Amino acid sequence: MAAKKKEVVLQININSQELWEEMLCLKGLIVVDVFQAWCGPCKTVVDLFQKIRNEVGSDLLHFAVAEADSIDSLEKYRGKCEPVFLFYAGGALVAAVRGANAPLLQKTILEQLAVERKVLEHGGQHVVVQDRAFSKEEEKVAILQEQWKAK
């Protein structure tokens, strides 16, 4: 009798602040699809993620889906309808992609994975980025500041 194949989970499901913090401790590059409970994760990129996983076959590449509504750290992404993909390495945000842009996602994954391999093999630090997403209050303040400057 043939042995059953072990099912490999492509994406880790993150639905609490505790799981979010555990995920940030993973070694390697973590690509997170941030979604809203009312619309669900981006299904169009699952095939792309599977293709990349098959091509690079790296234990340093992780995919996750994270529900913004249930994770305090993702509060600024709540209420947005555009897909957002966050890239974490060493517990820090190293890149972000907005929209289901498959070529840009693939390019970013491969570039960031190469950087992560170099950091892990040769030492060094991650280049941390600030995401430009605003909370609703921050967005109102930014609009008011721009209007004030225009006067």
C-alpha cells in the first residue's frame, strides 16, 4: 500500500495578534497577504505563490494570509479594499506591494529572498521600510496639511 503524501500548506493563516508575533519570528522572508474579513484573501495570487515555491523550493520563503480586522498591528490596513502584500524579514518590514500585480510580486519576492539569503549567510542588516498606508485619522491630517500648504 502506498504511503499517503504529506499535504504541504502553502499559506499560514494568521488571525490573532499572538499568531502575528509568532510569524514575525520565522527565519527567512515572509510574504503576507493582508485582507479584510468582508472580502477575504487575494485568490488570484495563490497560483503565483505556488509557482514561486516550486521554482525556488526554499525553506526561507513563507507565505501567510492575515486578517487585518483581528490583528492590532494591522489596524492601519482596516477598511481598505485594495490587496496589500507585506514582506517581512528578521521581524521587520522590508517591502510592500499594493494590488494583485503578479509581475511586481514575483520580482519583489525573488529580490527580497536573495537579500535575505545574503543577510543570513554573510551577516548584515535588513533595509527596513516604512509603509505609506495611513490610518483614517492620519489620512485626514495629511489631507488637511496639504490643503493648508496650498493656501
